[in-house]
Amino acid sequence: MAKQQDKIGALWTRESRGAAGGNEYLKGEITIAGVKAEIVVFRNGYKQSDKYPSHIIYASTSRPAADDREPDPTDAEAERNGA
């Protein structure tokens, strides 16, 4: 079994929502050379042979929560105009 100090991260199984609903993917974080990165891993839908990877890793782009977003100045303007 691998030693704890050999561990570079962890992944969790998730299920997509929206138009691509029901597709499983992995989400987590890795740390390499002291740099932490959030990643997502998807099955390669274009795999045609064993020469192609079975999964593709992407850097995760987090969406800010509604309360964490910068206020949109056009929202205040729309409120003043009765929208």
C-alpha cells in the first residue's frame, strides 16, 4: 500500500446536471510541488482505440456562489428603472 506522504490528492465521483445530466465524472484536488490545483476528470468520449486515453483531466474552474460574486452595476440600474 502507498505511504501517506506519497498521496498527492483525492477525487470524488459526481454526476453532471443540466443538458449533459447523468454523466459521471471525478472532481477533486491534487498538490504537486506544493501547488494545489482543483481538477475534474471526464471519460474520453472520442476514444477510438487503446492509443487514446480513457479519461481526460482538466483544471477546474469554480463558479462563485451567488453571495460571493461582485455586484453587477446593471442590476442596480435596472432596479432604479423599475425592471
